Amino acid sequence: MTIRDRLGWLARLVRALATRLEPVAPLLTRLVLGWAFLRTGYGKLTQFADAVAFFGAVGIPFPRLGAALVTTLELAGGALLCLGLGTRSVAVLLSFTMVVATLTADRAQLFGSFAAGSGYGPIEVVPLLFLLFLLWLAADGGGLVSLDRLLARARPAIGEAEAERVLQRSAATAVRPKTARRWWRLVRQPDLLAPHLRSVAALATRVLVGYAMLRAGIGHASALEATAQSFANRGVPLPAAAALLLAGLESVGGLGILVGLGTRVLSLSLGVVMTVVLATTERARLVEAVVPGGELWVLEVVPLVLLMLFAWLAIRGAGRLALDPVLATRFRGRHSARRADAAGSKRIVILGGGFGGMYAAMELERIFADDPGVHVTLVNQDNFLLFTPMLHEVAASDLDVTHIVCAARKLLTQVEFVNGEVQGIDLGRREVTLAHGDAGLRHVLRYDHLVLGLGSVTNFHGVPGLAEGAYTMRTIGDAIALRNRLIGNMEAASVVADANERARLLTFVVAGGGFAGVETVAAINDFARETRRFYPALREGDIRMVLVHSGDRILPELSPQLGDYARNKLTERGVEVRLQTRVKGLGADGATLGDGTVLPTRTLVWTAGTAPHPLLATLPCAKEKGRVVVDATLAVPSFPGLWSLGDCAVVPDLARGGSCPPTAQHATRQGRVLAGNIAAALRGQRARPFRFRMLGQLAALGRRSGVAQILGLRFSGFVAWWLWRSIYLLKLPGFERKVRVALDWTLDLLFTKDLVKCPTDRGPRVPAAPPKTAPAGELEPAGR
């Protein structure tokens, strides 16, 4: 057995043990937190006059009302946490209360408790610990042993009638002010932010536990003799060796957890070590600490707190901002081939490697990581995931070509990846026919569950000349072709003497005023105008950028104020914005608009239309405008085992009504929900409906400006541009790609844009020798 196999076996063992711990950590956290809040609330209730005096002393307005409100929240919240009823909403409300109370009453305790001292460092920071555990509960809920879980199982699956009632309730709440309704929605449905809360909670827990253990290890190592003497006084055998071992484990384990390296293994190991230490050295302290009386708080029980934190880290891992995910692809063994041949294994086939298909595959890999009875296959024509929000930056030379594509085989370590084109789907026989390469190789995949994530294709709406001469912005090849076109036109225009031809070369038209069109025209406008100085024969006025949009304002998905801001910003930078007009044709003379205007151009970029994948038309299932109709669980009705998501599916929007828009943030979440529903179907459990309300949308306008609308709040200018880059950098899959893109952006601040064309054709070669011809006298008669 190789080292990689052993590490893979150890990782699977630890994950299996962590799965067994899953009901324990939320239950223990709820009971400890619930008892703590009940205890503090009861203390304030019995000593209400002292609580009112304290609130008044720290400057809280209306101290009696504040003391009554906090007491009620602590008593009710503590009881609900113990029962596991409304856990996420209660955790959010108590977190808000804790933040307000800490910032007003416990400032000195919060900031002063990080001072150097003995023990486990900042673990005595009571408000921080409460917030940390409430964060975990807000992210993951009450766990398996809670009333929330029982109520969820008792609730029937959402159908059309229930969806209609949800929509009616949403409409009934429209009378509330927008801001209040927005934040109330977050309190009622904190699962909207659950992935982000998990990342923040994992990072905060790692830092807190890692720093505490590292500090304790350094303290024990610096006072090794005193530690050994303490062990000897408590009857520990071999006290010197035990003290040295403890100091080493705490130091190494704390450092590993701090950086997120081997988090689950270290958490379980340190948890076992702490349990042994507690059982031998600190029995009295542990028992006495949980006896009622004394302080109102209970979380001064450092060992119990650390064990709870170790349990959370062992279950949830290190989070995204850690070394574990980076090293997972190198040290996690592959088992796809063995699983594919296993008798009776369930086969899940995902067609399409876009956002929906790829995130469904990654979630299925996480769910069935240690289940040899499930085999998952992802089929895609490209062997990578393209991060399309950054595609325009490749066309404008802000990013390297390969830095916004993530290799599928790196993202998926236990899911079989097949690079091929789907030729046909037989729903009756449950088979998918694939073709590979130019050689015409074909083979058939059988499936038990099939996921349709084929995405969409460009739709030119029958406009003459577009299919032959227009550029698009959907693939990495499109971005490279557009970049080469920009550079080639400027090279040609710098030597052309004909003024009309120069105008055609330097006029660039973008059709479509949505996100893709606006970001594309802004990016290529910056590129052309910033690189013009390298062409002395060209003047600033020679470059002409035109954005054509059929609506009355660009970026209709955003508020009118942001749309007007974007239009004004583009106009200031030399972009002509033509509204309420369409492109009617593209020919040798240029682009013809709906009002009869002819724009002399050699380059038109089409971003104004998409259509579902043509293969969907061959399927017998119900469709709407070419897209497959699915129910709230993303299953195709009347076809068991068939699922669909993303651009090729009509997904009911339970939050707003109608259907979900084809955006990346919807597709990624649909992928995760769909993977969970497939797992539920295989395990005989209830499927979960997809319910998601868009968090926001952003658009980059070039030159470090942008527009953003997040949770109803509007941003523009530099702040919006910074949000665009920050959010999309975090969304970019893979730590390696994040680093490469960040380096590209940093270098872009220091150097000018690259003017090198990327040739895609094959290089010159020696021509084939002409056939030899016999001398005239040696030619034979034709009749011979």
C-alpha cells in the first residue's frame, strides 16, 4: 500500500467517524448554549433591579425596557435552543443581540481578554465564544436530534398548491417597507447565507482553536518542569514524558489547525488527548464548573468548550480558506474505476460541465465519498469549467487565457470525468450515446439517474449575416478570437491609408445591453483606448465603440438609477449607447440597425440572445420555450430518475413566482440541491424543494468602476468595482486559480495591457513535393 493509499484510507476513516459525530455536536452545542441563556435570563429576572442599574450604567437608553427585552430573549431563546425549535432563526436573533450587548456593555472584556496571560488564551472571551457557536447553529441548524428535524420530516413535499400559497404569502407581505422585509427574510430564511456562514464559522473556529492550542503548547513547553510536577502531583505515570508529549501535540496540532492542514485528523486526535487529560488531571475542575451558582455564564469551562469546537471541526472540516482543500486533489485516492465495476452500483450521469453540472458533481462527490455503491460520471465537451463572469477580462488582456478555466479532473477526484459530446439520449432504455474526438469514436453510458445540465447556445434570431460574421462571448475561444480581432484591426488600421476602411476597422459594435454586453463593451473600450498610444498613426477620435440595445435602458436587471449611472459612465468614456433599436443585419458594408442606420464596421459582438441546447428537442418530456419543465425538487415529472437544472430547465421560483433566471448563482445552488435530492432518492428520503432568492447582481464598467445591487442596497463607482472583483474572486473555484487571477490583477496595476495576438492556426511548413514528370520522349501513348 502506497503512502497516498494510506492517506486516502485515513481520510475516509476520519470522515466516517466525523459522520457518526454529526448528531452529537449540534445537540451538545444547543444544550450548552440553551442552558447558558436560560441561566443568564433567569439571573436577570431574579435580580431585575440590578440588571436595570447595570444597563443604565453602561449608557443603554431606556434601561428598564432594554433589560426586559434582553431577559425575554434569553429565556425564550434558551428554551428554543434546548428543544431545537427554530434553531437558525433563534441563533440569528441571539447573535444580533449579543453583538449589540458586546459593543455597548462588554467592550473592555472583549478587547482586553486577548492580553497575554496563562491558560488557553482567548478561550475566556465569553461573547466571542457565544457568537461562534451561534454562527455554527445559524449555518447548520439544530442537527438530527431536534424538533426542527422532526417538523421537516412531517411537512409534506411542496407541490404546485403549496408553491402558490408561498407566493401568496410573499405577496401579502409586500406592504412592509423594503428594507425591513429584506432583513426579515434573512432572519426567516438564514439558509440563504448558510454556505457563507459555514465558511466564516470554519475560519473563525480554526483560528480560535489553533491559536489557543498553540499558545497552550508553547506555555507548557516553556514551563515543562512545572507541568511535569503538576502531572506528578495528580498521579500521571511518567510525568516528564507526558508533559513533553502534551506540549508537542498542542504545538503541532494548534499550528496545523490554524493553517487548516489535516484539520479533521488533528481535531479528532486532540479531542481524544484532551478527553484523556481531563479524565486524569482535571476531573474536579470539570465537575465543579458545571454546578449551578456563581457567575451567570457557563462557557468558562475551557475543556468542554474545546471539545465542542473539536467536534465541529471534525464534522465540517477546515472550510474553503485552508490548506486541506488545496492538498485534497493530490492525496485523495481515486476509486471511480473500481466503483464503476461494482455489482449493483447505482450510476448517476451528469450531462454538462457548466456551473449547475459541475457543482452537482462536486456535491455528489462529497455526499458519496465513501460509498462504493454509487458511481458518478460527469460528461462535458470541454475538460474544464469556464468561469464566464470573467470572460470579458480575457478579451481585454486583463487576465491570462487559462486562468479562468478550472480543469475538471482537478476539481473532481472521485467522480469519473468523460470528455465527449452527447449524441443522443434514450430515456426508455436509460442510455446516453457519446462521441469522442474527430475519429468518430462512440460509446454508450447506462444510468439510473440522469442530470440534464447541457446549458444553452447562441441564438441569432434569424438576423441575416450574424451567424457568418458576428463574434460571440460564451466560450474561451470566443474571448481569444475577439482579442485577436481587436489587435488585428488596430494593426491593420495603423497602416491603411483609406479613411473609410480605417473607420470600418476601428468601429466596434456590441449588440445587447445586458451584463455580458455592457461588460464586454466596457472592457474592449478600455483595451482599445489604452493601447492606442502604441500606434502613432491612430488618433483618439478614430476609435468608435457602439452599444446597441433594444430596451429603454441598459442593465434592465438592476434598478433604473444604476442603469442610468452605467449609461452615463460609458458615455463619458466614449461609448455610444443606442437604445430602443436592434441589429437587423450584418454585411460587407457594416451593421444595419432597425432605424435604417448603417454602422460601418468589421467587428460586431452579439450578446443579445440564447437558446436551449438543441438536443433537448429530441426528448419526449414537457418543455417550455425549448427548456425542460421540472418541479420544485428539480425532477422531471413522469420520468423517474431524470433531473434538469440551469439554462436548460424551467425551475419554479418559489420566492418570487414564475421561473428562476438562468444565472450562475441560481445554477450553483440548484446543483447542490439536486445532488442532495438524488441522494435522498437513493436513500428513500424526502426531497427538498429548491428555494432561493437572488442575493444581488454586479457589473464591471472598466477603469475601476462598476455597479452593484446586493440585498437591495445599491453601490456604484469604485466600491462596486471592488465588490465585483472581491466576490467573483471568492467564487472562482480552486485555490490555484484564485492565486493566479489575483496575481494577474496585481500585475495589471503595474504594467500595460498585452498586445500579443494568440494565433490559433498551425504554423508554416514545407509544402509537399510536386509529382515527378517523365521526360517528353519517354511518355507513352495514351492507348497503350
